Amino acid sequence: MTSQLKTALLLGLLTAVVMLIGQAAGGRGGLILGFVFALAMNLGSYWYSDKIVLSMYRARELSPADAPALHTMVEELAANAGIPKPKIYIVPQESPNAFATGRNPQNAAVAVTEGIMRLLSPEELRGVLAHELGHITNRDILIQTIAAVLAGVIMVVSSIIKWGALFGGLSGNDEEGGSPLAALALAIFAPIAAMLIQMAISRSREYLADETGARISGQPLALAGALNKLDSYSRQIPMQASPTTENMFIVNPFSGQNLARWFSTHPPIPDRIERLRRMAGK
């Protein structure tokens, strides 16, 4: 299935969730309002989702003068991958992690935390950057970023519905098909549906990005070593992150939280490391 088709399916699924909430809360009028809101949400997330996520984490763009070695590394890896060199951002957090975002390889960015820059060796950092460029090469970044932004919007809409129901603000019109109880039920389960959609999208793409990154860097064991360190340190230093953006990071930023691990958008780190070791013939 092509990345474009997956993006269209994702937009359709999450649009349907918003429209169902609108119909349950306000009948036909709510359905129309939900459609208009979803349309605006889709257009905005397509064009601005990368900027939204980068601003959410107060990411600052790094110039070649700010980090010459990092820029050289990314430029070399981008050439190996056959894509334009993405912009590079730094996230002011100690938890070691990284993500990629953007609409396409021509409008892409890679973000790394301050913590990952201090933790990893140059070879391991190169492996992580290759993984993120793997997402860009495989055109995962648009669907992952849109999924994160739309899941966040659904959570906000759901919260509004739940608070409205709590304070008697919902008055669905039965003649128009509105049902406050149905709206409340959807508001409770919609975030779970959005999370399950993210999980379905993300897990297989992480394996593929590992494989592509190992090929781009030529050092699968360096990426395996980086994943081992990131998994360990992320448990000790939780990231200040939104659960809706979990799918974008190279390792689960909430891996230290037991409940989050059961519903993780990432495959198990030991499985990823074992696959990389097999690629290296170990």
C-alpha cells in the first residue's frame, strides 16, 4: 500500500471519528459542523503538522555553524539515501530521543534532543539519524505527523464533549438524530480508537526504518547499540511529551511507565535489536 493511500485512509478514518462525535452531539447540524471542522483540520495538518509538532517541543533549528559535525553527518546520510538534506532541530530536553517530520523528503526535518547528543557515541548517533532518514526515505513522516496532530485534536474535542456532558452543556436534538449519551460514549472511546490507529500504522514502520537506516549507515550494530542505550535511559529520564506524538519518536518516550508499555506504538526494543544483529550477521 502506498504512503499516499495510507495517508488518505488515515485522514478518512479520523475524519469519520470527528463526524460521528458531531452527529451524536448535535444531530444533522453536528454532523455538518463535524465535517467542516474535520476538513479544516485535515488541510491544516497536511500543511502545518510539522510546524505544530516542532513548536510543541520548542525545537530550535541548528545552522551548520551551530553543529558542523551533525550537519556533515546528516548530509552524508542523506546523500546515501538519495534524498535532499533535511533541516536539523534541537529539542531542549534531557531524555534521549529523536524524530523526523515534514510533508515529504523535500520538506523534511530531523529533531534530536540535547540528551541524545550527550549520551550516544558518534557512530550510534549516526545510526539514529540514519533511522530517521529511513522514515523520510520511506515517506512515513507525513502520515506519522498527521496521525499525531489529529489524535491530539480528537483528544481535545473529546474532552470538550465530556466536560459539556458533565456540566449539562449537551442538549442533543433527538429529531435530528443527536444523542448526548452517544456523544459522551464516543468522546470516551474516540481517543482509544485514534491510539489504535496510530499503533497499527507505527509498529511495522519502525522495523522498516531500522532496516533502511542500517542500510543507509552501513552500521546496523551501531543502531542496535543506540537503541539499547535509548531504551535504558528513557526509562530513567522520562520525556516531557504528549502521548499523541509517541509514534513519532525512535523509542517510546513513555517506556518507563508500565501502562504505556502495554499500549506502545513501538515494537519491543529487543526484537528490533535482534533484527539488526541478524542484518550484521551476528
